[in-house]
Amino acid sequence: FSSFILQFSHLHPHTSPPLTAMLISSPTASAAALMCLVIISADESFAFSPSLARSPFASLLARDSSTCTTRQSRATTTSTSTSTSLPLSSSSSKWDNLVDEDENGSGGGLDFGEELPGPRDMRYIEFNIGRQNRNFVDIRTAGGPEMTLDVYSRKPGDNAFWFTGKVARVSDVTPEQVVARQWSLIETHAARLRPIELYPGRGKLELWTAPGDSEMDVAYNRPTVQFVKMKRPEEGVEGLDAIKPGFVGFQGEIYEGGEDGFRTWRNDDGMPSQPEITATPEEVVERAPNDTEMEKIQEMLKGKDLNELFDNE
């Protein structure tokens, strides 16, 4: 400690000798007192010498001087808009441009506001999202697509329904219950998935369901698929408290590779608002024969000379 103060005093001869002697004679002097000495004597010519930088107190000085600089910055910011930091050297670095998150009030990115009301185990956090996704996979593996539903979201009054994900349930849980039990998780995911189209209606979004794995029928506007509007938990869905998280699952939609997302246009009754899309013979895409068709072809050609067939043509 004494060696550090002597080096500091050598670099700054204008430092008060009594103050230096006091610090040398009192090894228990706090780091705060040393920082005050640094701030008092700091100017544009201050710089660490190589020997000073190797001092055992150099890290302490660097840490506490940055703390003092931050506090000085905050005090200066409230009184004037000129200088926001106290320079300790004549050369600037990238560290001088760092902004304290506490000072600008935000960590950056989109602000999704307060959480939607709902059970704690359905908050939109990584643990709950991962758990419900695993539950979905387990239930679907055991029960098949029949125990799943496709979920679509829309703003009230809008005819665009956005595909949001899929839910799964055990046999004792109804379709209304599987959605209502996970409502806050699903609606938050929809708002984050479509921040422009759906987030403005966050807290009032409607959730609709279709049979599991019916995306192709929905895309072709086939009238055999009708969406069903789900009730919000506060609209009288009973038995939710008895449903454990493991009885239901949710697998949210994720966009990859610049996907635009899947949406469909429907009326308020859940039926397509546009005519069904049908393929004409010219639009039928040629494909390779499947296994059953290959077996029939092989049976027809069994015992025949292929060269004779081509020669006859």
C-alpha cells in the first residue's frame, strides 16, 4: 500500500504531502479515501505508469475509479448536459461509450409490457415454455394427433387468423380446458410472434382451434374444417384448478429462415371467408409411384421381356 502511494505521489508532486503521509502511516485507510485523492488530483495528464499498473492495488483503483466516475456521471447529468464522465486519461476507448442500463431505463429490444394475468406455472418464461413443449410431445406420442388441436389467434373483429401453435391434452381434459389452462402462455406467444398484427390487441386476443394437423385443409379453405372459438378462463371455464401442467401441453409456432407465417381468412362462425381452392388437371404435379404402385407394376412386368416391350413401341 505504501509503495502504491509513493508511486502515486511521485506521479503527482502537487499532491498534499500531509495527505500522502497520512495514507502511508494508516494502512487501514479505506479505498474510498484513496479514490477521493484520485478524483481531487485527476486531470487530463493523468496516466498509469507501467510500475503503477503492476501494483497490487491497481485493480482496486480501476474498479473504484469507475464507480466514482459513474456516480459523478449521474450527478453531472442531473445538473447539466455538458459532461457526463470524469476522464482519467487523455485517450478515449470503447469502454467510455458504455451506457449504464440503470441510467437509460431500458435494456433495449421490444417492450412487451406487464405480464398477462394467469397462473404462475403458465407465465411466459423459458422454464414453463420448455416444460409445456415437452408435455405436448409426450401426450401426442402417446395419444396421437387426435389428442391435439391447432390454435389460431386473431384480434376481435379482424378476419385474419394467425397460426399460433398446437395444444395437446389427456383424455380427461376438454378442448376448452386445454386452451383456458394455458391461455396466458398461448396469448403471450401469439403477441410476440406477430408484434405488429396481434400485439396491439394483447389481453383481448381471441383463440380459435381446429382439428390437429389440419393445416393443409385450412390452407385450401376446405369447408370440412370449421374453427371453434375458445372461452377465456374468466368466462366460466370450470375445473381449471384441478388440471396439472402435465395434463396439457403447448408447442408454439416458430418462424425459421425468413418465414412469413401462416394465416387464413375466416368469418365469425369459423368458416372460410374465401372459396375453396381446387387443383385443375394441368396443376397436378407428377410424382414417383409409391411402394404399393411399384409392387403392382412389378407384378404386371413379371415374366415379360422388357426389350420386346420397347421394340414393339
